[in-house]
Amino acid sequence: MQAEKLAVNSDISIFDTEPDSSLYQHKLQLDKVRDELMKFGLSSNQAKVFIYLSKCGPKKASDIFKALDLPRTETYGILNGLQSRGIITAEFSTPVIYAALPLRDTLEALVNAEKEKINILAKRESKLVELWNEIPTGIAEGRTTRREQLQMLQGNPQIHSKARQMVESAKEEIRIFCTLKDLSSFYHSDLIDMLSSSVADVKFIISPATMIPSFARKINKRRIRLMPNTKTENQCFVVKDSEVLIFLRNASFAPNNVFAIWTDSKTLAESMTLLFDCCWEKSDTIH
């Protein structure tokens, strides 16, 4: 069944009708079709030309740029582009007559073209990965020394995610100085369970505190010490091997306002470990 053709006055663009025109409703529908065709990779004017040829039948280039109010040179470029996509044909005549393929054939051609692009990219993916892996680490940037990193984190989800990464990758030791509020926050993010099963040497200092909460009793009490006489409740940090997570705003703040910095600075990690060890010596053991 042939597509219905629009009877259009040659002086009126089917995409530029007035609201009181009999073609206005068609114009709204054609705008929607144009927008959908653009999702298949056509430009706005390419879609307009295709729709015009589909609904108004084969036309000369002069008919097209007059009906759609397009620049003459741009119209020829559009027609060449649509031909290269295989969705319009050109009749060998003088002047040349252009015609559109049926919509289903057009969509199939556009979809197949995109699939082919994806297939080409998929084939190039393995070659790129292979080439990338052949380049030794550090050669691309010419670095000969390791550079320390710094990361700022805000909100419990981001901070706890980083803390879990530290615990999962810990090989030697984990040192945690925190308040009861911080410990509770760690518990609700499953960090306590992870720490209790960690292969690393884990130690806690809870400050200020006179007893440990029930949820933390699964941790060996020899790994926990208390500092009951500390006046502040805003100190919290985690040291893992050569990484450190320092809370600038700890669990005494709202969850979305908690703020911490993470770094793999070996010097800072060693300094925080020394601070922890000093506090450990002055803390109370649990009997």
C-alpha cells in the first residue's frame, strides 16, 4: 500500500504551516517523525528532506529546496548524504529526480549501518587492549618515581566504600581510632564484620569510652582499648598498611556532612601509626 501523499502548495513548507492551516495537524505529526528519525542518526534537515520525498513523491533538487526553504548548496549536500546512507535514490535524468525508500527499508538500512559500526568497534577493542598491554607501565608519561595521591570524600556512602576497600586490601595491619558514634556507623556499613575476619592485624582505640558496645564484642577484646578521659568526640582515623583515612568531620555530624581525606602518603601513614601506638600505650585494656 502506497504511503499517502500530502497535497502541498509549492509556496508552503509542510514544516512551516500556521496553526489555522489545514496542514497544521500534519505538521505536528511530521515534527514528531523528524525527531524520531534524528534518533537514527539523521540531521534535522536530512530528516526533513527524507520525509518530504516520502510523502510528496520523487522531486527535483530545486523542488526540494524551494518547498523546504533550504539553501541550494546545502540541499545538494543533504541529498548526497542521504544517497550515501542508501535511503534515497537518484534517477538518471536531466534534471536528476530523487526518491525515498519505503520507511521500513530506510529504518532497516540505518539500523544495519549502526550495527556495522558497533561490530567494527568490537573488533578494534581487542586490538586496542592488546596494544595497550604491550606498553610498559610508566612509559606513557615518562614517570620514574611513584607519586602520592590524595582524595577528598564527603558523605557516609563514599567514605565507607573507601574504608571497605582499605580493609579488603589490607595485608599487614589496620589501626582505627574512633568514637562510639563512629564505631556504630562502621557497624551499620558491615565494616565490623569485615574487620573481624580480616587477615591483617587489627587494633581499635575507642575514645572517649568506658565500655564497648554489644555489637563490637565479636572482635577479640585484646584488639580493643578504651580512652575514657578524652574530652573531644570528633577524632577518627583509619590507618591501613601505607594508607590513611582521616575524618575532618566524623559521625558527630549528619551522615551527608561527614568529610574525610584519604591518601597513600607513606610518611603520613607512618606518622598516624606512631600517634596510634602512643595512644595505645596510654589506653585502658578490656578485662
